[in-house]
Amino acid sequence: MRKRKVPDVVINRLPLYLRVLAEIDPEQTPIISSYELGERTGITPGQIRKDLSFFGVFGKQGVGYEITTLRAELCRILNLDRVVNVGLVGVGNLGEAFLRYGAGRQKEVLNREGLVIKAAFDQDEQKIGRHIAGVEIFPVWQMPELIARLKLTIMILTVPAGVAQEVFDTCVAGGVKAFLNFAPVKLKIPAGIRVHHADFTLQLESLAYYS
Amino acid sequence: MRKRKVPDVVINRLPLYLRVLAEIDPEQTPIISSYELGERTGITPGQIRKDLSFFGVFGKQGVGYEITTLRAELCRILNLDRVVNVGLVGVGNLGEAFLRYGAGRQKEVLNREGLVIKAAFDQDEQKIGRHIAGVEIFPVWQMPELIARLKLTIMILTVPAGVAQEVFDTCVAGGVKAFLNFAPVKLKIPAGIRVHHADFTLQLESLAYYS
DNA sequence: TAGATTGTTAATCGATTAACAATC
DNA sequence: TAGATTGTTAATCGATTAACAATC
């Protein structure tokens, strides 16, 4: 894995480029310059060119970037040119909201990019077998089996803080490589595993500084 | 405002220190070293000392930090030593989940730190007047008035992308200083206003790279 | 060809880490 | 006093920005 070569901060910007490119009709505007893309993303043109240069040469000097090509390349880089199977653990308020979110307006966006929520997990007997926004809820003990069977490579953690590490470890053992963690805990993360934290409490508390 | 002096990245770490300190009983362990705090937060001891040094001198050489004092100082720095009033706009799936989240286990945490969700807003007639987790839902047109009356200084944006900028501008005009934005849009942000983005779609898409 | 815009290198900036004198 | 740990300075690291030759 030479992935370490590309800084995470660069990877985090690629989806933004993708989003902006998706808003343009390539029939009408087939080419975009780094200046125009910079205008629309809030990223400087130089930064955009630098970011893209980590992956190859996608533009034409004196001309710009062909939108269709650049979109395809970005999708390829992000693995979004194929289906990426996502799971979710913990169908409480937040988990349920997330399932519906992924089923609403954002579903089109996520699915267009190949991201599909395939299964949800909970330990509450009452919830097992229910469907939320078309996603079935399975018992947590079936996770190892279903991670393998459904090839889940991204997991959304919307579990209570107390069980987050345990659930996380189970997922890692099962082969999940990337996580979006909503639990307010510091996870112990093995090498090669990527975790994005979405810790609302910490975010609100730091906002208080500016209030 | 000399606030610009302290890097945002430092501010973002302070709530983490606060969380770890809150987990310790100061009766039993009254003093903590930067090494111990580093152990528990995953931040290097040097970094912690550097971060704190932006705000003053809180420790004793050869001894460490008095937990009660350090907690109080961090709260003061983050404005969490007084009540900080928070509003929420857009009571859809995500907005509702957030209200319940702020009412559940995390409510204790948030309230202990002075953060209180005081009002929610929506344009749907049906939702007006309802209460979710004890928070009343008001019509959006009452926002300017209620921001002033309830002194809302932080706003959580859980509105659809299409109206996010408009709602944001209204809040800014009303005097809101800090935002937690869940809408998948690039907001045009005036100077002096702080926005934290929680854009799930972008986060999931960048995770696909590691999947 | 002249103008435009890329890809890339070098310069700058800012944040993290290392190291240690100060001092409890 | 001796040992420990802070507060702070200097060195390092990495990311952003500026600049420009290459070239369409």
C-alpha cells in the first residue's frame, strides 16, 4: 500500500470536486478550468491542480479539464466507480435518522456515487426484522457473517459510547476498513483502518468559543 | 478581537481535554500530568502543554495540573462557564434526531457544560407548536425575533440544501455567531462567523477511498 | 502565432514535535 | 536536595501558496 503517499487532507477534498462537477451539465459546458472549479468549491486553483497531480495528469494545458473525464477519474480514485457496500450499527434516533437521510434526497447522490447502505444492526429484539427506508435490521450477532456475505467495507457507528469499542473491534475483525463514528469516544484504531469522527458534543462545545 | 491568535485546531482540542477531565473523580485523583492526559486523549503531552499555554499558566512545575482548576479554566475559555443558548433550524429526520440526541444521554453532558437547545424552527405548519424532547418548534419567520429574545448564539442547521444559505444569512443578520451545518452546501460565510461542517455525504465518499 | 491554463518546482506558512531550563 | 513535570523556545515536518516553464 503506497496510499500513505497521498495526504488524507487531499482525499477529503476530492468528493467536493466531484459534487461541483456533478452540478454541471457536460453537454452544455464540457470543459472547466481550475479557476472556475476553484470559484465553485472555495479551494484555490493551485491547490486543486496540486491535489489532482497526486493521481496523474487529467487536464490539457491552455484548455482545462474535460468534465466527464475528470468526474470519471475522481470516481475511480475514490473507488466510487463500483458499488461500495455500507453497513450501520445502532438503530437509535441517530441511526434511524441516518438511514432515512441515506434514503432521502441524499440517496440519489450516494447511490449515483456507488455507495449503498446494505444492512443495519441492532441488539434490540424488537427492531430485528424491521425495515427502515428499505434497509433491514439484523441482530448484532449476525454482523461477522453479514459483513462477509454482503461485503460491507464501510460501517457507520451510531451506537452508545459504552459499546462502541467492542462493536468497532468486531467490525475490524470482520474486515471493515473504514468507519464513520458518531459515538463520543476515543477509539483504539489499528493501523490501516480509517475512522472519521462525527462527534457532535465536541463540535458544539468548541463552537461555544466563538459564540 | 485578538481571538485570531489562537489557532482553530487548538480550540477544537479543548473539549476533548474537558471530556477526559470530566471522567475523573477529583476527590480521588486531584492532580493530572500532561502525560496522563495525553494517554487518555491520544494527544502528545507536549501538544497539550503548548495548547494550554495559549491561554495562560495552569499547571505547577514538577507536579501537574489540578483537575478542578483546569476544568474550570477550560470551561471559562470555551464560554461554557455560563449558559450558551442553541437553536436548531429544520426539524426533518436529522433535526428531530438531533433534538432527541441533545435530550438523551448527551443532554447531561451538554447541559453540564452550559449548552442548552432553547428553540427549534421549521416552515411546516404541521410541526409548529409541537415539542420534541422538550424543545418547542417555532415558525421560521419568528427566527429573527426569537434569536434576539432567547439570545441564541449557536445555530444547528439541519435544513435542505436549497434553503441553507438563506436560513444561514437570516441567522447571521440576527446575531448568531457560530453554526453546526449539516446541509450539503458550500456556504458563503462572512468574517467573524464560525461554521463547522458535518457533511455526511462528503465524509462517506472520502471513506470509500480507504474501503 | 498569441493567449490561456496546466503541471510542477520552489518559497512560504503554520502546526507539531523535540528538547531543556525553570521550578515546584 | 533529588526527581518530576511544566512552560517555552528552537527544530522539524507537512501543507499551502506563488510562480513560471511547458504546451495546448
